[in-house]
Amino acid sequence: MSQIIAAVSTGNVVSAIGIIRMTGAGCAVVADKVFTRMNGKPLADAPERKLVLGDLHDAQGRVIDQCCAVFTPGPNSYTGEDTVEFHCHGSPAVLAAGLDALYRAGARPAQRGEFTKRAFLNGRMDLTRAEAVIDLIEAETAEAAANAAGQVGGRLQKKLEPVYSDLKDLCSHFHAVLDYPDEDIDDFRLNEYAGLLKKNGKTLEGILSTYQQGQILKRGVRAAIVGKPNVGKSSLLNALAGYERVIVTEVAGTTRDTVEETVKVGNVMMRLVDTAGIRDTDDRIEAMGVERSRRAIENADLVILMIDGSQPLSKEDGEVIELCEELENVIVLLNKADKKAVVEPGDLPFMCIIRCCAKTGEGLDLFADTVEEMFAGEAPCDGSILTNARQFDAIRRAYEALTSALRGLRMGFTPDAVLTDVEEAMEAMGEVTGATVREDITARIFERFCVGK
Ligand SMILES: Nc1nc2c(ncn2[C@@H]2O[C@H](COP(=O)(O)OP(=O)(O)OP(=O)(O)O)[C@@H](O)[C@H]2O)c(=O)[nH]1
Ligand SMILES: [Mg+2]
């Protein structure tokens, strides 16, 4: 029988309400030692899943808080086990005292993610849903939250389940063939197998194709604003951030170091990096900043190349243009559109060029539309997007094993060789859903969680 665990599930800050959660068979009895209902009856007699008022007190009977408690018997609780929650006044001191009282009454401290780990081990959710819980807690945008919520609801699991089930059928057919070697697989069956492998390979390919979008959804677009000094890079960062995040002056070489800020451009979360203007310089500190600017270009998903459109292109502009020319994702901003335009888009070797004014914000709407077009992605944020590196790796291995099985089948390999590939694919799929995942990996997954979840 699992032990009774308890933790504060809300943050360690003063708030209106704070929640202590406890789970494990018999936890209502532990609760009765520290919580006295207004009517004096045991908590287990209270209506299930309904808040009841009472006093939370320590072992000596000293009242810690007047609060509500709710009892949810297993197996229909989050963890699948009996669960009690105390909805207290949200003082960290109250919550710490309440938790201490529960420890003294028989509960032990919960480890990180232990509630969700129990939910997984008790079959309340598969691993895709359990992992999405942490994504939901950590979501930084509504879109990321919506996608994680979809996966908590089982969208990814539902896509993977039929694939796993088809592979299981295939394996059993192959085993039958191997057990009765005199019966050849006829062409009809071979075509059927090949069709099944192809169909499921396509499903996995479709899921894998969303991963890049998932990366962007989860961590945002890493975007470096680059250009020669004084073109308005820092002014752009400030305009997008909506406040004076960095110093702007008319002195070339104002920004010495890279400065990061997270902003939302349209629907897309961006990790914007303002960089030191790129030029040859004898100033040691500025030169170090320029080196960092070059590195920011290498690490960026998007380079925003800024040019002062009111000045003729200079040798320094040319050097930055050369650095960016071969990159996949570049948006050129011809800044200072409030002044007479001297540079024309046709003068530049780029496709995506927008005139703008960082001072007034002119042109930034078009910039936002362009960013959305480049990065918003096509899959809906409803759980369809794969965001998790571990899941991506396992699904990729399953896909490769299926491709290899299909190749083997077409080349007339013996059934046992094809079977090995299909079993490998099943094993990898099982790692995603948790059906075959190793215990040490499970432990690592739940260590990412916070205590109390
Ligand atoms: N007229 C006009 N001036 C601008 C515009 N954007 C920026 N500036 C001015 O250009 C000067 C340089 O702006 P910054 O934003 O500091 O330029 P920067 O590219 O970050 O410069 P460094 O940090 O030195 O590389 C400041 O005086 C800004 O007020 C614009 O759209 N129009
Ligand atoms: Mg600057």
C-alpha cells in the first residue's frame, strides 16, 4: 500500500487561498487528527467532493486556521487514491503549520510530481497526459496552455493508441506465420501488412512534423536584432517591449552587450535579443559585444536585420548583409521611415523587406503579420502539436523502425526480420505512452514537476 503524502499545492506567496493536498489510502483518518468539522463528524462521512468547514489545528489542539476541507475517495480522484484537500487562508505561515500538523499525524512530504506520478502509476493517465500537466503549469502563452490542455485531455494519446494497436495486430499475425512456417504469407496479406505500415508511418510523420512548431510554442522564437551601430535596433526592442527596456542615444555604439527580452509579436512569443551594432572597433569592450552579436546570429531562429533607410548603404551595412545573406529566416527592417527614403528594397539581396519607424511604430503591424506567417505554424494549438523532446525522439525511432519494416517487407525479407522492426517500433511507442518506459526515465520525468503536483 502506498504511503500517505502531503504538500502545499499553491505557491509560497501570500494569497487569498492556499491549498494543502494529501493523498493515499486512509488519508481521511489522518485528516481527522488535525481537522475538526463544525458538526464534529469524521471527514469521510462528509459528502464526497464537497467543501466542508472546520478548524485546522495542531496536535495540541491549537487552531491554525478556520478552513474548508474536501474529501475525494479513490479511485475517482486525480491520483486514483483517497485524497483530501484543505483550502486554507493563503498565508505561507498557515500553510507551513498545517502541513507540519499533517506530517506529525502520519503523512510524509510529497516528492516533486509525486501526485501526478501516482496518477500515472495507478492508470489514471498515460505518460503523454502526465507530461502535459507540467507543460500546462509552465505555459507562458495562452496558445502553449491550450496545446498542453489538449494533451492533458488525451489528444496525443488518442492519436498514438490506434498506431500501437495496429502494430500489435501486425505482430500477432507475424508470430502466427512464424509458428506455422509451412503456410506462406500470400500476396494479399503482404499488401495488407504494407498498407498498415504505410498508414501508421504517415500518422507518425504527421505528428513529428509539428515538432518545430512545438519548439517555438514552448520556448518562443529566438530572434536577434542585428545591424550596424545607430540604425535603431534598441529603439525597436523598446517599441516591441512597450517600455524603455534599453538605453537609446544618438551615439553609435550605445549597446555594448546583448540584451534579452521576451515579447509577444502578434500571436508569437519571441525571445528578442538586442545586440551591439556590428563594426570594426578598437574598443575592447565593444569588440566583445560585436563578437556576441555574431554568436546571436548563429543561435537565432529569426534574424531581424536593421538598416537605416534614410542613409546610403555603407561598407558596415555591407558586412552585416553578408553575414545574413545565406540565412533561412531574415526579415529586413528599413528603419527611420519618417525621414526621406534613400535605400530601396531592390538594393538589397533579401526577399522580406519592410519599411518601418521604430520611433512611431509605423510598419510594426506588418512586421507582426510577417512573423506570424513565418512562425505561427499550421497545426491548431489543441494538443496536436508535439512539444516534448523525449516524445519526439521516441516517435522518431518508432517511425524509422516502421520505415525499415516496410522496406524489409517490400524487399522480401523473412517475417522474423520484419517482425524485429515492428517490435522495435512498438517498444519506442510504449516509451511515449508509458507502456514500456523504464523506471529511471519515469523518475526523471516527474522530477521536472513542482512539489504538490
Ligand atoms: N528619425 C528616427 N530616428 C530613429 C528611429 N529609430 C531610432 N532612431 C534614433 O536613432 C538613434 C540610434 O537609435 P538606437 O536605437 O540607439 O540604435 P542602435 O541600433 O541600438 O544603436 P547601437 O546600440 O549604437 O548599435 C537614436 O537617436 C534614436 O532616437 C526612427 O525610426 N526614426
Ligand atoms: Mg543599441
